[in-house]
Amino acid sequence: MRFNKLDLNLLVALDALLTEQSISRAAEKTHLSQSAMSNALARLREYFDDELLVQVGRKMEPTPRAHSLKDPVRDILVRVEASVTAQPEFIPSQSTRLFRLLISDYTLLTLLPHLQQMAYRQAPGVRFDLRPQTTQPQRTLERGEADLLIIPNDFCSASHPSEMLLEEAFCCVVWSESHLASGTLTEERYMNAGHVVVQPGDGVALMDWFMRQSSVKRRAETSTFSFLSQASLVVGTHRIATMHRRLASMAARFLPIAIRELPVPIPRMQQVMQWHQLRTTDPGLVWLRALLREAVTAMDGAAAGPAH
């Protein structure tokens, strides 16, 4: 199919080339040979009258024209995919669909085990691609590279729908033999202690953002990329980790740690799920969102334990 003399099949190649900035990787991504991808690039260069990608040293760099095309081309392909590939119904027991979720390791440990169990009972053929959060998760959503984000509300995109999943409080975790495990944990003791903090990737951690809003300055003595590791990193030290309460409660089952109340005012985290606006009525995602709501209930029910 052509539009203004452009073979629309070339848009798929252009998207891959601008994303990968490599002919070989773009060819692999689109299941084409390198020669076919090279030919596509030549045709694109001719159509746009621009080099699009130029060799700089050992890598290819996009031209200004290519930069201006990247997001519009991806947006077109996301819209086409949402319209053409959408199924009129989703039958869990018969589906082999792959769902791509962007999540933190907090969600991976606390919520995802419950989602997996429930999904496996209803849809054993359904698969999950669990990916780490990026510095700009909303861009991953807009580019159609994730079906669902599970992120703090503060990091959501205003351009796409979202729904609250849960609220999470924060607490302090210290080594059970630390002097910080006894007596009142005052704000002064908290501020004077060394801290184990999380700095995921190149982004700003939500806790750091909260602390800045409250004008609280911690002395970071250990920085880690993983929420899961904080509790183990305070063991054998007199440091403090400020953690999600659900995660701290799980860690307390197998680590010699004590959970203390947070002596500084930090708001509760509002964890939401967000999806692309074009996929609101996607039957598969409607099913998955409902299952996530049930998984939250199951998670908190399991944490509460059996009633006595």
C-alpha cells in the first residue's frame, strides 16, 4: 500500500532503523535480511531526500530529520496495531497472548506472584514479559513497547488512562542488633544515621522525590539499584533503610531486622496501572486489569494471614 508515493511497509523498517540505529539489528528485529534492510534504507533516503542515518565512527547517528520522524512514525504504527490486531473477544483458557509489563522490583516481589498464580489458573497459555522500569516509562507506553505500566501515580502520563491499584506506606528498617532498633527513633536519630537508598537506573527514585518535597536530607552511605536489597544491606550495620512496608514485612520473615515507624512526614505511595488510550477496550487488557485488582486483594489477604 502506498500513501503519497511512499510504500507504507517502509514505515516499519524506518521505525526499526530509528530505534536500533543499526541496519543489522533493525533487520533482526523485523525478520528481514541485512540486504533487504539496506535496500529499505536506500528507498527511505530517496523518498525523504535525507540520509536519515549517518555513520559516525562505529555507529550510526540519526540526522535532525530522522529525529523529527521518530515519534510520529511510532505513533502511526501503534495506532495501526491497536486497530488491526485488536481481537473482538478474549478467551483466557484458549489464549497464548504475550503481555508486556513494565514494573519495579517492588511490584515484582509483592504483587506479581499473586497475579501469576491467578493468571495460570484461568489462562495457562498466557505469557508475561516482565520488564524493568525505564527513566521515562510513559514513552515506552506511547511507543507501544509495553501493554501496561505499574508505577507510582506521580510518574504517570496525563495523556493516557490509569487506575489506582493500591496505596503503600513507608517504614524504617534497621539491623535488629543496631542501637537504632531500641528506644524511640526520633527525627534527629533518623537524620544523623547513615542511609541505604535506592537509585534505580538513571531515574529519580520516588522516595528521593518525596524527601525533597518534605525538605528532608538523608546522608546516603550505600546506594543500590534494587528495592529488594535494602533490608539485607542494613544487616551488620547501624544504617537505616526507608522501605515500602509490604516489602519490609516480607524481608522481616527471613532477615534479622527490626521495622520502625518513620519519624519524618512522607506521603503514602499511590501505585497505579496505566495503559495506552487506544487500548482501553482491548478485551485482553480489560481481563488483565481486572485480574490485577483481584491480585491486590489476594496479596493483602495473604499478608494478613488466617483469621483467628
